[in-house]
Amino acid sequence: MEPRSSLGPVLTQDVADPVDTDPYPAGFHDALTQNGPDVLIRDARWRSYAPAPEKTVRRALAACARYGLEPGSVVLAGDREVRLLNGRHRGKHKPTNVLTFEPPPGYGGGDIILALETVVREARKAGRPVSHHLAHLVVHGSLHLAGYDHHHPGEAREMEMLESRLLSRMKVPNPWKTRS
């Protein structure tokens, strides 16, 4: 059994999923697991809501890596931890679904931190699997670290289109289309 909070990278072995049609060549995910960003599970409850959350994160990172988008780490935390970080670094004393922290100048990577309860609540409200929403937010955070933003309608539309394109590579439905 894994401790509630993990301080090191979680290494995973990619397991074949008969329903999953992975567009990436054999060994691609294994290379990411060994050399790619760290995936840190700070709240073990992620495993209750999203089967194999590390695999979901790594698949989202693999989709982003094809575009040169690669954070230094992805942290799966709880609302409390994200609320504290959001308050300390952004002056907003509430949790948010995803936080990104850019690396210092001259360094690559950056960090993506996700809040479990907020992600689960949003996924349920949208009627989507938590793993799909998790993949979407990892892609979203990766795009933020690459300089994309959504403050203006044109920027938002560009970011949404790229998100949906990257997610489609994972067979995750477009989060911007309403479900009928």
C-alpha cells in the first residue's frame, strides 16, 4: 500500500488496455516514464476516482510532448494543498482545478498541480469521467507553461482548439462540445 503522500516520482509500467487505442509507437510511454516529467501523487485518493492516474497523466504528457510541451513535474494533490499554494503565490485563498508554476528564466519545464476535490466536482458536473478531466487539465496546464493563455476570446479559442486536438490523440472527447 502506498503512503498517503509520496515525495518521489511514481514510476509506472504501461499496461495494454484492450479498449485503449494508443496512437504512439511501442516503447514511447516507457521512455517518458524513465526520462519524462515526474508524476507525484500527494493525495492517494486520486486512485479512487481515476483508475491509473499516472497512466492518464503520462498519456496526456505524451500527447503534449509531440508539440514540445513538457513540464518538469505534475503533482496530484488535494484541494487543501492547492488552496494554500494559490493563496501564497496568487493571493487567491481558494482551491482551483489546476495551478501552473513557470520555471526560473533559462530553465525548461515548470510544474502543474491539480486539486482532487475540485477536479472530481467539475468532472461530475460536466458528466465526464474524472480521468478525462484529469487528462484535459494536464494538457491545459502544459499549454499555460508553453505561454498559451485564455484571457481574451481569440486566445481562449486557440487554446481550446489545441486542447481538443491533443485530447483527440488520446481518444478523449472534446471537453468544449456540449454532450447530447
